Amino acid sequence: MNRTIFFLLLTSLLVSAHTHADDRVSARYTGPIIDMHVHAYDESQPMFGMPHPPTLRGETYTAVTTPEEQWEKTLEQFQRHNIVKALTSDGQLWVHKDPGRILVSARNIPEEEIISLHSAGRLAAIGELNPFYGGIRADHPSQAPLFALAETLGVPVGFHIMPGGPPGAIYSLGMVKVRVANANPRQLEEVLVRHPRLKVYIIHGGWPYVDDLKAMLYAHPQLYVDISAINWALPAAELHSYLKSLINAGFGDRIMFGSDQMVWPQTIEVAVESVNSSDLSVEQKAAIFYDNAARFLGLSDKEIASHKRE
Ligand SMILES: [Zn+2]
């Protein structure tokens, strides 16, 4: 075969492979992403260096070992996946490094500090609140002041429910106060009614209470969910059917992407891929990855336009 024919043949093979690849991935979303659930830690965090125990997918994850490495590897994931905003618990630790991307979600600090972050224009949310690990529900009196404060300041609250830690963490990791009895999203109902201007999102999607969650989303239009952790800790088929069920019920405009990256940066990649590999339409994926969170967080039209242009 002469060289010209060889190159023509090669080119046509490459073109056809490319076309097929495009068909296969035509429903993939490639636009900007908002991650509604990320953690920044200082050196006191005991999870540094701890591999993640096997998830229900049978996967384990290697941990970063220092706060510096946590930031660098997390940023790498943000850049690779076009994550333009990251609502970060304890984000005060990171916001100076990347003020355009990091949104501060405050927790475990005195109320006066939350108020002063707000006055400085640096408070995007309160959370993640996770009294679940202490055996306490959202409607317990101890939680009331933070919900009241969030309503007064006009910032949303991220509230963690199920799942708590890896499977069986009550026994294997000493999470002795975790109880399924405290995991139902209905525990937020009286809080929502008491604070009608409060915006709440349930962290981890309210899984696995799909029917109770639909009832809550129906009754309380201000309620949103993120799908952090359940997008890397559950088998993809379970995530997909959970999403499908909520979207079929008409709640596709209140589901937001989140990763819950702690010390395992690879979970971001798995989380993004889990949504992108579903058979949802590109529009449904865009709603989850960006549009719903942009609305929930109240991003300006100007900022949204700049994210979409990039
Ligand atoms: Zn979290």
C-alpha cells in the first residue's frame, strides 16, 4: 500500500471512531458545575491518611495526608471538572486561596463569628449541620438557634441526614450514636413550617426515603437536596433510579450536585461521572450540575452568564 492511501485510510478510520465516540457521549454534560458540599480541614482532622473503607460499590479511596495536599488535590479536581463554585464547610480555611470559587459554609463556630462573617459579606451558608452523628434530630431544641439565625441572615442551611459514614460505621468506626431512627427527612418539617423564609437543603439527598422525600418536596417548595456521597458511595444503578424517581415526580429542579469531598479527592471524579453516566438528558444533568444550585444560592445573572461563557 502506498503512503498516501495508508494515510487516507488511517484518517477515515480516526474520523469514524471519533464520530462514534461522539454519538455514545452525546448526552454528556460538559458545562460549569457547582459543588454544594466540600470540606476544608486543618491539621487536627483525624481522617488525614485514612483510606476510605469499601463502599457499597466495593471501592476504596486513598486519602491525602495534610491540609496542603487536601487543598491542592481538591483544586486539581475542581479545575479538571469545571467546578466553578464549591460551597465549603469551614471554607474560611480556603477562601483566601481562591475567593472566586470557594463559598464559605460556616459551622462549629460561635454565633458571633457567623454573624461577623456575614457582615463582612463572606457567609454563603450555615452547615453542614450533622447532629445526626450525635443522635440528635433537626427538630431537637438544641438546633433551633442556628435555624433561626440562618433565617434572620437570609442564608441557607445544609443539613446532613443518612447515610452517616461507611456501611456499619456504628460498629466498625465507633459512630455509636448513629441511628436509622433519626434519618428520615420528615424531621425537618416543623423546622420549615416554623421558619417559612428559611432555605434548607438536605445533604445526601434524603436517601433512601424516596417517598417521604417526595412528600417533603411537594409540601415545602423551599426545600432542596444535594446528592453528595450517595453519588460515590452507592452503586450507580441505585443513584440513577433514585434520581429518576425524583425527576419523574416533578422535582428535577430541586436536586443539586455535591461531592462531600473530605480527604479523598478522587470521590469528586466518581461523583461527577456517576451523574454523567446516567441516561438523564443533558438538560436534566445541567439542572443538577449547575442551574438548580445557581438559583438556590442566588447567583447573579452576570455571574451565571460568565460561568456559561467560560
Ligand atoms: Zn459532609
